[in-house]
Amino acid sequence: MRKLLKVVGVLLVLFVVGVAVMAICIDPIVRRGVEYGATSALKVPTRLEEATVKFSGKARLDRFEVDNPAGFKEPKAIVFERLDLTLRPKGLFDPAVYVDELRIVKPEVTLEFTGTKSNLSTLLENLSAGKPAGEQKEGKKFLIRKLKIESGTVKFRSDLLSENARTLTLPSIELDNIGTAEGGASTTEVLKVLLQTLATAAMNAGEGVLPKELLNSLRGDLSKQLQSAPEEIRRKLGDLKVPEQAEPEKVEKTLRDLFDKKVH
């Protein structure tokens, strides 16, 4: 009996130590995983300041930065102030991670043009390029029931603008069921949905601000990227055509129709 109690005691200690080690290690593991996955897909440096994961299924990613591609002046293309995730408990290390809600708070988008080529179009092209055949690996999949983007801003920069840079507010956006129809979306596919959504919202905000040739170039690039996207992503993002001279209420309606979402 005494031996049995000792064995149980040792197992209990090992369990407690294991849980403690996991609690200490999981945050840096997630932070490095996010940085590696995003940098590999986007082909530009990315940085995540901090990751906090709770065993209750809540996770928080603080200040996620995406650098601009080479050839653009601004240092950052996008900065996400915070990402809040509601996950299934213990499901973070499953092959397919179920995310009940992903809430992106205060994304700061810089839409920069060199000539008529934009930084966001370049990032989307990087995503579409994929990895060399020898480096293809089956990574994690994500099933996101609801994606919310709140309190976003976009800064326009181009030598064709009368002002060096202009900043406007983006509408709140909701998308439902990303990756749920086909067993999960890859990191690249999730980033593509996110970038297409932000780029299209920025394009709509740029009506009346950006020169027509820049808008037409961006619209063409986004349409091209949409055609090469998987069917599920095309369904989420819909038709990219928007009025050339959109009034504010028309912009809101266009975004609503465009993404089959709710605009608040």
C-alpha cells in the first residue's frame, strides 16, 4: 500500500511539473510559431511582441507587425494592436485548430504605392507564390467560426497624392466560417482572406482620395488574386467590382455585399 502511495505521489508530482512546464513554455512556443508561419507565408519579416495562452481556451496576441516588402518606403505594411482568440480547450496542438472567434483589434494598414503597384498586392502575390516543391509540408489547419475586425485605420502613401500621407477609419467587418467547409484553412489561406479583406476595405475607403489610376490598379490586382484563390476563399470575398465614385453609404453596402458580412 505504501509503495502504491509513493507511485501515485510520484505520478502526481510529474503531472504537476509537466503542467507547470507547459504553462511556462506554451506562450513562447506560440509566439515563435506565429512568427515563423507568417514570415514563411508572406516572405517578409514579421514580429509578435507577446503571446498569452490560457488553458480555458482564451488566447491573446499583442502587437503583431508585418514589414513592408522590398521597394516600399514605409517600414510596416500592417500592425495589429491585438488579436483575441477563443479556442477549444486543449485544442491548440491538434492538426486542425478550431477557433470559435478571432477578434482583430486596431489593425493599422499602410496602403503604399510605388508607381501603380501597391504593397498589399505584393504581399498577396507572395502568399500565392507558395513554397518551393521540396519545402512543401502539411501544416496546421484552422477552422474559424467568426472573424471580427474592429477599429481599423488605413494610411495612404503615394507620390501621386497631393498630401504625403492620409489616414482614414475602416468599418468594422465580420466574416463567418473560414475553413469550416473543407476541413480547415492553412496559415496561407487565412492570411490571404485577411489581406484581401483589409485591402478591399482600404480600396473602398480610398474612393475620392486616391487617384483613379491607383484604384484601378489595386482593383485589378485584387481581382486577379481572387481568381487564383481556393473556391472557399472566393465565396467569402465575392465580387471585387465597386463603384468608381462611391458615396459613403454605397461603400458600406458594397462591403456588406462583398464579404457576405455585417458592417456595424
